Amino acid sequence: MTDSIMSKAATMEIPINSNGDTGTLQEDDSLEQAAKLQWSLDEKVGSSRDTRDLQQVMVSGPNLNETNIVSGGYGGTVEGIIPTSSVTGPAVHYNPDFQKRIPVTGFGSNMHHSSSSSSMAAEQTTRGVAVEKLEYMKKWGFNTYKCTKQMISERFGRGSRTVDLEMEAQIEVLRDTKRKYENVLRLARALTNHFYNMVQTQHALGDTFADLSQKSPELRDEFGYNAETQKLLCKNGETLLGAINFFVSSINTLVNKTMEDTLMTIKMFENARLEFDAYRSDLDELNMGPRDAVTMARIEAAQQQYHVHREKYERLRSDVTIKLKFLEENKVKVMHKQLLLFHNAISAYFAGNQQQLEQTLKQFNIKLKPPGAEKPSWLEEQ
């Protein structure tokens, strides 16, 4: 009886009019009544029927020739089995309790879990970076406070400082030498500019003399040899400019690179000395105070910082000593070569000895750039 009622409810036709609405409401009511009757019959059958159906499904599995259809209408929903072919098989009824026992996991839940874990990892990374920066700023502020306090104490004569008389004397000599060499570099550049203008003037004067020798037949010879003299002076002047430019470039490298690098190391050494004295003074103040548990913990931490900054100070002191030694050796070697070049080139030029001037440039491996080589060509600019 249950199967006949279910078959009638499931195969019942629902007429649709031209507007897409259901034709009558009576057939919808009959569908609703059939569904209610089906549910009441299923409840009366009880757990024995459910157990038998479950065993049948577990043993033979659902029949693929039958489809579980949920029909929705105006009055409600009807669930049942509709045969899809003539092949018969055991009927499989809908069991809501059996469906509730099957855990459902899908791709969406995995995506949600992975996205939540990645967001948590990113949040932890950001939090770790923020904590790192906060700790760094805290240490930097504490260190700056101590160094500023030590600096003010030294300027007002209240604090003590570590003094290395030999090292400070060498540093002062280096700074004085750098100032003098900067003056030499400034004067050499000025000489180069003035001499370059003179060579350009000689070149223009030689061209003018050559032009006048062509247009003045009565003074052709006089203008001619004056033009040749100016062109020869211009050529020798360009050779001397090559030697002076090499001299200026070498002095610039010595002053603004080699000496500057040593002075940067000296600046780091002086900062390390200030930090060392600041933590040393802090440790002395703690040692003169009471010796309770809190103070002993602070003294132990101060001793650790004192040893760390002492090692840094001694390491940078050794670096400065080595760099000062090598700088002195390099300075003597470079200046010996450059001063000899400058003297020979100037002497040969003003003596009018073109051969000696060219030999001086070959001796120091100086190659002159051809005229117009400093300006890039049209293809190089593209």
C-alpha cells in the first residue's frame, strides 16, 4: 500500500499554464496529503524496517537504475523512488538518520582551513617583526641616552674618559695632513683650469695667424711661423695638461678615498670609546651603591655590557692602528711618484723640451686622450 501511494504521488502530473503558474491548488493539496501519509507510515514501521534497509544498502549498494528524486511543488516537497528503466531491483528508501551519520568534507572546508592557517602565520610573522623593531628601538634609545650623558659629563669635566695619547696624536697628524693635501688639490685644480684656458687661447691664436698668413701676402712669413709656434705650444700644453690631470686624479684618490676611509674607521673607534666609557661609568656607579639582590642583578648585566663594549673598543683600536700604518706607507709611495711626475713635466714644458716631456709621460704610463675624446659621439649618446 505504501509503494502504491508513493508511486502515485511521485508520478502525479502537475499542469502548468502559459504564465508558468500551477493550474490548480487541489492537486498540490493531494501531494501534500500523500507526503504526510508516507511519513506517518514510515514512523509506524519503526526501527526494524530501518535496520533491514540499512543492511540491504550495505550488502548490495544502491541500484544505479533508480534515482532519488526530490519533487518540489507549491504545497511542499515529496521524496520518493522513481524507476528510470525497466530493470527491477530492490527499492532503496530515503533514511534521514543514515544520511546524518555520513561525515561530509569538501574542497571548500580545506580551502578555509588553509587560508586561516596562512593568515595566522602571516600575522605571527608581522608580530615578530614588530617586536624585533621595538626591542631594537629600546636598545638604541637606552644606548643613546648613556652616550649623551657621558659626552655631557666629559665636556663639563665631571666624567672620566679613556685616553690613548699616542693614538690621538697620530689621528691629529692625519687630520692636519688631510687639510693640507686638500689645499694642494684645490690649487692643482685651479692651475689645471687656468692652463687649459691658456692652451685654448693659444690654439685660437694659432688659427688666426694661419688665416692671416693666407690673406696678407706681404706678412705671410711672419704670420706663418707665429702660427706654427702657437700650434707647437698648444701641442706641448695638451701634453702637460695630461700630466697635471693625472697628478690631480691621484691626489684626489689619496685624499677623498684612502684618507677618508681611515677617518671613517677612526670615527667608529671614537664612538666605541664613548660607549665603552659610558658603560664603564655606569658600572662604577653601581659598584659604589648598596649590594642588595636587585642591585647585584643590575651589576651582573652591566658587567656583561662592559665586557662587550670593551672588546669592541679594543678591536676598533687595532683596526685604526693597522690602517694608519698602511696609509702612511701608501701616502709616501704615491706622493713620491706624483711629485716626480709633476716636477719633470713642468720642467720639460717650460724648457721647451718636447722630447723630454713625451718621455716623462711614457715613464709614468700616461696615455693622452685625443682631442674631442671627452665628448661622447652621436652614436654613444643614442
